Amino acid sequence: MSSICKYCNKVELTFDKFHVSKSGKMIPLDKQSGLPHQCSENPYSQSQQTQSQSQQQQPKQYQHQEEDSVQKLLVSMNEKLDRLINLAERK
């Protein structure tokens, strides 16, 4: 069974029983490549891409927070080490 993509009207699609989504719907495949068709004109795909991008940005924010925390911890440890060294030198 094959058809043309209803969003871009450019790609011939095919379906098979081996490419099924979690919900049980058949995934449209590019007839030439046999790969799932990622249509840039599909509004659902665009909303998924936006969600993916925002999810990718969140870990970077957390990574920066972690780096700042580690940096502050290192500074604090160095200050304490300096105090210990000064105390040891006085004795």
C-alpha cells in the first residue's frame, strides 16, 4: 500500500507491519529509502521538534549550575586549605 504525503505532497509513502508506533499506528515510510518520513510540513512534527529543542536546552542550564556549584566548592576548599596551612606554619 502506498500514497503521497498529505502535508508536503512530494514524497511517496509506504507502510508495513514492522514499523508501528507505540500507539499501534503504522509509521509512514519513504518509499525510496525505506526510512520513516520526517515531513517538515507536518505540524505535529514541528511541535515535537520544538519540544525536543527546549528539552535539550534544559540540561545545558543545569550543567552550568553544576559547574558553578563545583567552582564555588573548590574555592571554599582552597580557602580552608590555606587556613590550615597557615595554622600549621604558626605552630
